[in-house]
Amino acid sequence: MNGAQTVGFAYDAGGLVTQAGALAVSRAEASGQVDSTQLGDVRSRQDYDGYGDLANLRYADAAGTLFQQSIVRDALGRITSLREVASARIRCTATATTRPGGSMR
């Protein structure tokens, strides 16, 4: 924050970020949504449902998947299921579902 370190940004013709420092950002041509990123050896991949909401997110490096998240939504777009799985290198797994009243558990 002292101005000694700066980060360069690059943009596409529509003004969307394609580069932020060493982070490369790729977008779907039709929607402009981020569909992948890369920072060093770590890559991400994002998939969206028919409404444009995030449905799947995956981070991987050369050794394989580091983290994966799957999201299921109801007809109103509320998250009904969220599953997160991390590799053995991270050691974390979580699953959540919606209760009848609409809250997550």
C-alpha cells in the first residue's frame, strides 16, 4: 500500500480484465464470464449453469486437482447443495445442503 509495489493490468476490447499481475484471466467469448485463470502452475476452471451462476469450480496444478467445488441451485437460484473437496495435500472436505426452511446445514 505504500506505492513501492505495483501490479499491471491488461484488458480486452470490451474493457474486461485479461491479466492482473502474473494472473492470466480467460473468458468465455459469448458471455464474458471468467472460464479459467492461471497463476504460475495453478490453473482454475469455472463452469456455469443455464442462468449464468457458478456451478463448478476447480483448481489444479501439475500434480492434479487441489480443490473442487460443485454448487446445485433450486428454481429460484438458491443454493441447495454445496460440495467442496480438497486434495490430500490440503486435507479438507465439506458438504452442505439446504434445510426445509431454506438455511444451509
